[in-house]
Amino acid sequence: MTAAANPETADGRWRQFAAGLPALLLAVAGVETYRGFGALPVTGAVIVQVLGLAGGALACAGVLRSSRRVTAAGLLIFAAACLTGALLPALGGWHGGPVWPVGGVWLLVFAVHGAASGARTVADGAVIGAAAAFAFGSLLPAAVDEPGLSAYLVPVGAALAVAVYLGNRSRRENDRLRAVAARVRESERTAMAHELHDRVAHEVAGIAVLTQAGLAVGRSDIDLLDRIGASAARALADIRSMVEVLRDSTAGGPALTPSGTDAASLADLVDTFADSSPAPVRVAIDDDLGADVPGVVYLAAHRILSESLTNVRRHAASAAEVSVGVRRDGAVLVVEVSNPLADGPEQSVGAGPGSGSGVRGMAERAAAVGGTAEIGADGDRWRVRAMLPVPEGTRR
């Protein structure tokens, strides 16, 4: 059973006040009705009301602290108050009929609400049923002795019904909020994983290819080392900025405001790949892709293009050639990357095998902007073709 209200919060303090003050006033009123009947009835009324308040308060505390043991102890004390109030008229010299622990009843109404707010198991339902039964049944001895008091059964029953209804509604809303929070956290983790994979993996794969190319031909010149160092620096910068975002939720960074949201970034990405690729790269990027392409579409294109080129480095480092194209086809931005399929295992290894998350990520990137991505063998070539729609009426 979960806590319905944290007593340390302002809302929790307000609920304590709303429950405690009326309960105290009702208990005083309950004692006041026996004034004039003598010392014994007044003393008995005080005992019953104090026991009722103690039991109701303990039951509320048990619900708030998710302790069924404390809740049960409170209900037992309240039951003792009810039993005492029912048996007092049997004493000699008693006047005024059975005592109803009205103050404790008010507290039990709040306990029922709190228990319904956090109900999860059959045991929680038993707590709700027991508290409601004690609150409603505590009036019965007094109502039997004085039929006029039976009119109070209606408001007590109504209060318990409202408490259960509001508690259940609060529980459903809390469950919904927790589910939303879980989905948001999962979405953030997925987005961060995409950013790390798309941005950092691209640079690291480039480092691996450059290093293997240098070892293969015996090169150790400064230009090659400069390229490796530049790729490593970019990868480290991306990792550092993403770590800062993870540490500080208010910080900006690539995971929240990513690069790659314009046409120039696509050309820069391909140029960087071509500089380090051992294979010839045929590039066909339209000079004018249109001023109406939103940044989010460019971002999807950039990430799909980056992953495609990373896969070329990883799986087809010695391909005869690589073709890269970005063009506008009406209201669709088309991104295409292809390379010949390997004839056999003799094709040189690139950056190593992947996990398959990149292919899934490309499809998800395209779907996120309402597009599609076709990835796989097409004749004697491996081809990635992404169709990214450009919404009508957009202006960057």
C-alpha cells in the first residue's frame, strides 16, 4: 500500500489540518452532549472520544507510511473505542445512551481515502473495508438506542463513498502519471542512445578505418595522423557534451539541440567521409534542396546519412566505390547511399561488426518525421534509401 500523501509536503500538512481540526471539534461536541448527565457520563464520553481519535489518527498514520501493522493497530484501538461506547450504558448510574466516537470516524474517512489512493492488493482492499465498516458501524449502537441518530448514517455512508471514489480516481491518475514518466524516460534514453550511436560511432569508425589504412600501406605521415587526431577530438567533444547534458538537466547540448539541421551539414558529412575513405566516393547532392525543409527533416537525413556511411566503413571498407545522393523529389527529401556487395569473405574488414541497432535507428529516424527507410540488398548493391516528406507550408 503506497502513501497517499507525504506529511512533509505542503499538501500533506494541509490534509493533516483538514482531518485533525474537524476531528478534534467533533470529539469535543461528542463530549459536550453528555454534559449535564453527571461526572460518569462525561468521563466515559471523554475516554471514548480520546480512544476514537487515537485509533483514527494511528490508522491514518499507518496508511500514510504504508504500514499495515500500524493501520491495523489503529483500527483495533478504534474498535476498542466503539466497544467501550456501546458497553458504558450498562454501568450503574449511566445516563445518555451509548457514546459514538464521532471524532475518530472523521479520521477513518481520511484513512479510507488514503488507502484507496494506494490500493494495490487484496490486503489493501481489506484495510479499506475494515476502516469503512468500523466508521459506519460505530454509529449503530447509538442509533439503536436513540433512533433519531440514525439520520447520521446517511452522511457517514456518503462520506465513505466519496472517500473511496476520490481515492480510486487519485490512484488512477497517479498510475497514469507514472506511466507517462516511464515513457518519457524511455524516450529520452532511446534518443540519447541514437545520438551517441549516430555521432560518436561515425567518428570512431573513421578512426578505425584510417588506422587500418595506414597500417595496410605502411603510412605514418603527419596528414594521416592529423585526420585521426581530428576524428578523435570530435568524438571526445561529442561524448563530453552529452555527459554534461546527462549531469545537468538544464544544460544544452547535442542531445537536446543537435547539429546537422541544415543542408550544409549534409555536404560536410560526406566531405569528411570522402577524405578518409579508401574507396572513390561519388557524390550527388542538389545545390538547392528548398527553403521549406524543416530542421527536423534535415536532422533525420543527417543521422541516416551518418549511419549509412558508418556502415560502409564498418562492413565494406574495401568497396570499389560508394555512391551518395541527396535530392529533392517534389515534397520528399530523398537520401540514398549504396555500394557494391562483397563477392566473398576476402573483402577487407572495416571497423568491425555492429549490433544492428544502427539499421533500426535509421528506420526509426525516418518514421519519426513521417517517412520511410528501405535498407538492404538491391541487386548487386547494398542500398539505403530514405524518403523523408517535407510538410506543406513549412518555412525554415
